[in-house]
Amino acid sequence: MKSRLYTILFLFIASIGYSQKVSIPKGASRIEVTSTLSDSTLYDIISFRLESLGFFIDQTGKEKDYLITESKKMDETISIKVIVTIQGNIAVFRGQGDAEILGHQYTNVPLAYKGSGSGLEKQGFLALNELVKKLSKTMGASSITYLMPTLDLSELDC
């Protein structure tokens, strides 16, 4: 009877932990996926999956350490370009967006989780996030972390 109770308790706690969503911190500009796969395997899987989802590869590193896709239209107004760097079993995704909004053309805008809910930066980042979630399911045991922009100390007046 006790072992059955412990089993039920364990499954309940495990399901709560598994179902919790990781919230995206305001200002996040990159998505890091840590994997158990080697760098070359990560590169091969990511490039194959991106192309199968319609993101054609535009540039690659000689050492298979980065790749950049061509822009792909995500909806009627926004197109995104995916930039991936791979090192030490970690793939870091970031993106740039293009859009025409109210007659104004925006190009190569860095994607980040900030701004208005319908703005290019935020909507593009949310599209990138959904893409990374799909890709991470094929990267073996993996975890996702959101990264903030790095601070350039040379810009500070100290």
C-alpha cells in the first residue's frame, strides 16, 4: 500500500514539474538549446530540420559552427532569418526580421522579446521560439534557456 502511494505521489510531482512552462524573460534576444549530442550531429540535425521546415541555408561555417538561413515569411507581414551558432553541445538561436508595417519597410531588425505585442521584434521572437521548440524535440535530451543581450562594458561611462 505504501509503495503504491509513493508511486502515485512521484508521478504527480513529476507531472507538475513537466507541465510547468518556462516563461520568456522580457528583453531576451537569444535562445540556447543545450543537448547531449555532439556539435557535428547538432549541426546536421538543425540544418536538415530547418530546411525541411522551409528555412533554406544561406551561409555556413567551414567548421560547421554556425549557419544562417534565408528569410522565410512567417505570416502576412513578418519574415525571419535564423542565425545559429553551435559550440560545446550548445546551439544558440537568434534572428533578424523583415516587415512592412503601415507602409514602412523594416529590414534586418534583431528579434527580441520586447516592445508591443504586435511589433516585429516581439512577434518575430515568438515565431523563432516556436521554431526552436519544434527543433529541440529532435536534438536528443535537451533543455532551453533564454539569454539576455550581452552588456558591452566599453559603452559605460565609468
